[in-house]
Amino acid sequence: MKQTRIEVTGIQRPGRLSAVQARMLLEARATQVLAELERRQAILAGAPAGHRQTPMSAAEREAALLSKEWHWKLLKEIYAALSRCDEGRYGQCERCRELIPAKRLAATPWARLCRECQHEADPESGLPPAERGVDLLVAAA
């Protein structure tokens, strides 16, 4: 089965990212995530969020903490993708070593696994039933 991917190279080709483009995309996303983390920290520290008139409820505080945790994990994944760029491994699945399809990298530039390996690692990841193949048949039996 032929797969396309966003290949990180020094030369730009149609449908592919150069190493510079991949790095720029990942760095821009890291900047966005850092800004959101700063905003969440300010909310948790009690700084006015839109000049809040009422104190933060326990549920709002928990939601802010969970969001902050999620953003830290995302930032870690982005930095790992930047490391893979530096090492020449960006766009290669860490599990099966196959190329990650271009569409997946376009949607999730920090992806470390192809869709199939992501589904094996996390069956709740939302892989469509048509792409689950044997897993769907085994579950039905």
C-alpha cells in the first residue's frame, strides 16, 4: 500500500514540508500553547479573567487545572516532534517505522505514531470502524 507523507527535507516539493516549514509550524503551535498555559496560570492564580466578578468555583478550578495539564502534555509532544526534526526522524512512525501519512501530519504535526499504531496503542483513539479491519471482526466473534 503506497503512503504519502509530509517529508521533511531541505528541498521543498509539492505536498511536502521542508525541514524549515515543519519547524516553523511546530514552533508556532508551541508559542500558542505557551500563551494558553500562561492564561490558565493567571486564572488559577486568581488574576482577573475578563475582570471576573465572582470567585472561581471548584468545578471551574478543576477544569482549568485539567486544561493546563493537557496543554503541558501537548507542549511536550510538540518539543518531541521538534527533536525528531533535528534527528531526521520526523514523519516516521515510532512503532512500525512506516511513513506517517501527510494528512495525519497536516492535522497533527506532532504525531509520533501512524493512525494504525495509534489505534493499537489507544483503542479509544477514534479510528473509524472501516480502518479497524481484523479488530472489528474479532470483536464481533
